[in-house]
Amino acid sequence: MGQVAGLFPGGVRADGLPAALSDPGRLAAVAATGLAETAAEDVFDDLARLAAALTGVGRAFVTLVDDKRSYWKSCVGVDLDPSDTAARQSPVRESFCYFLVGLEGDPFVVSDAAADPRTRDHPSVAPMRIGAWAGYPILAPGGEVLGSMCVIDDVPREWGRAELAGLATLARSVGNEMHLRQSLAATRSALATSAALARSLQESLLPPVLASVPGVDAAASYLPATGDTVLGDFYDLFPAHGPWWCAVLGDVCGHGTEAAKITALARYTVRAEATRHLSPAAVLSRLNTAMITQRGYDRFLTAAYLTFRTTADGVSGHLCTAGHPPALIRRADGSVRPLGLPGTLLGMLDDVTLTDVQFDLAPGDALLLYTDGATEARDADGAFFGEEGLMRALDGVDATDMTDRITRALTRHRGDHATDDTALLVLRVPG
């Protein structure tokens, strides 16, 4: 324990654990939540499941930590009776969560628990099969550390920046839920905080920067709907294997945490299956299977997914659409045509019909993926922007210019009010 004592600004107790564990103000804040020794609740289980989906791990926890124990308000991936409060806790010495209490508000992230000098002697590394651990503190309004939002992987791994950003957002969301329960007087302030967290969560489900594809100019744009609801549009661009790259753009039915969970599931599943299958139809079929397995979500998804590689003449690839609008291809001569065959939306039927369509892009050609927030945008008279509006707006000297032109055209058409969010992804061959 002496190896980690220097980590904690407030020093340690006689037993070597952080002195902050016994701080009276912190203990009062934990007690004020009223959540210790209470059964599992959907709101916290949903956030823990989302943390697991965002990071691709099997176990996620929402904990409350007093001076003697770590209580698991939610424990995803652990087979326990939700109402058995006695089983849903551990001595604080056997929990990594005391690090968060001792660090007084900072996160605690470990890539290899057995090798990290801070944790290699911890009594739970082997019994709990902790390969890697990442946790963010759940804070009371006064800044006291109440517990953690944490995830555990069975094997060592590096945690991605976007994963940690999403985990931090979820920890703040848990804290916000607890705060709302404690004080009706703080409702207005809490709602403002919730709005900011909703947008932060939406952003954490999108890549912060598009991957750079040699020989291809790529750009994406996300236009949020008016208001603070988390909606379900997403996109991604990533390498598969060898010379092959993948791009996906989708739209989840619904909004809020349920839509965010499906978005996280879709991104994780597509990336995992893309390493095994070059066929877009095969990848989307497996995403459908994953969604059917999670029938409790009661949501469906539309998506356009393509695999491509660069060639001596430009780009060659295959596209599949699942209940989604067709892609648009703009040729160098200015002509625009749709690409894609209608396919079954995902998450509702066990058997789906999905078809790969081959395409080629020459220098100067561009391909646009978009969600129906673009085509269904209405002006003051109720007229849709439509596929025709997109075709007219799809122009520009590069991919970024194209997304910017479409964004400006949509804004002019719909004004300041948007009833749906819109995602755009452009791939263009320079020339």
C-alpha cells in the first residue's frame, strides 16, 4: 500500500487507504443520496450498459463509496440478484474505487492492472480478473466524490480518448440523476446541466476527427435538431484490413438514452464485423442480429455502409443500404445520380434483404451519404428539401466545401428550427 500512498493529496489513514474516505463532509454527501442499500434501477443500469457498449467491455459499474465499502448501485456483466443489496457491495479495500476518492475528483485509468505499480499488489486484480480499469468520479454538488462510473476489461488494453470522454460524460450524467433526486429546488439548474451533457454525449458518439484515407478527400458534418434531446444520427470512417476502408452512416429511431445505446452498439458492431467481412451486406446483417438479440431496446436503425479501396483510376467499392436513403454520386462533369438498392431496416425482423452494389469513383467524382434529416427538412410553407435539393447543393472544390454548401442550403431552407438532426459524409477523389 505504501507504493500508492503518495498518490493521494489528503494523505492516508492508518490502514493505508486514502484519508478522504473518512472525510465527514464526503460521507454526509454519500448518505444524502439515499441510494446506498437500495435495489437496482433502470436509469442507472441503462447508463452502465451504455458505458459497456461505448468501451466494448463486459463489465460496468455505478458505485457509491463510504468509509468501509463500495456499494454497486449498478453492476452490468455480474450475475447478481438486482434486489440482493447485501451481495451488491465489497469492502472498500477490495475496490479500485478508493483511488477515485483519494484523487479527489480526478479520473483513474489503468491499462494493465497486473503491471501498473499503482495496482499490481491490489487484492482484487486476480480474483476479479481485472486486466484494465477506467473510472470517473461521481460528484456531489459540492464536489465531494460519491463513487464511480467505471468499466473493467478482462485483459490489458489501451483506452481510447473518445471512450474516456464518453465515460466522463456518463459519470456526470449519473451525478446529475442523483442531484435531481435530492433537491427539487435545484431542478432548473440541473436541467440546464442535463442539456449540456446531452449534447456532449451526442458528440462522444461521433468520431472527433475523421480518419485520413490516402488518395481520398473526406469530410463529415453533423447538424443537431433544435433543442437538447440526444438523437440517433451517426457516422464513422475507419480502416478494415489491407487496402480496404469502411464508411458508415446511420439513423436510429427515437431519441434519448435508448437511441444513444443503439448508436453505440451499431458503431461497435460495425467496426468489429468489418475486420471479418468485406461485404457491406454481411456486416449489416450481423448488426441486425446483434440488435435482435437486444430486443429490449425496441428501436430500429437505418444505415448506409460501404467498403472501398483506392485504385490506379480512383476508388472502387461496394455499398449496401438498409432502410436508408440511397447515396448520391456526383461525377466530375456535374451529373448526379442515386446509388443503392432498397434494403430492410435493421433491428425489427430476423430475416433481412440486403444487397451490395458496386461503384467506382474517378478523379473529381464524389459520393454523399446522408440521413433523412436532410431530405425531410421543411421550409416555412412545409415543402421538403428533398433529394432534388441535395442534388443541386452537392457541389464544391473538395469534400469540406461540399458539406459546407449542403449545410448552408439546408439552413436557408429550414430556417432556425430543425425537427430532426442531420448527418452528412462525403468521399471525394481529388482531381
